[in-house]
Amino acid sequence: MPFPGPAHELELEAREASLDDLAAVTAPITLVRGERGFVTPADADEFRRRLPSATLVDAPSGHNVQEEAPVLLAALIGDIARD
């Protein structure tokens, strides 16, 4: 858990701004999250809450899904492109 203080507050503000920016996007959004990556389950829940029309996919990998599960990621991208 990060230490409270100015740096932590800036990180929280940046995260809020990023979610606000994503909420303004009108194109379909899919977040592919590595289960062992930096996006925590709590972050994923907040993403779902703030962007209910978006799709969230949990991949059995770390943060770099493109390196650890490239076939899975390619299949996901292919499915999205065909829709």
C-alpha cells in the first residue's frame, strides 16, 4: 500500500483523471488485465463501476499480457475486430 502524502495524492488524482478521460470515449473499450499485474482487483472493480459499458478481460498472466500470453491476446483482439 502506498504511503499517504503528496505523491500518493497526485497518483490518486491522475487515476481519477484517467478514468474520467476513458468515460468520455464513445468507442467500445476493452481492458485486458493480467491477473498478476499492476491493475488490482479493486482497480478492476472501479473500472467496471465507472465504465459499465466497457469489457474487462482477466488474463492468466502478469502485467505484460502481450509477452506472457500473446496467443490469448491475439485471439481477444481478433474477436473484438470481428465484432
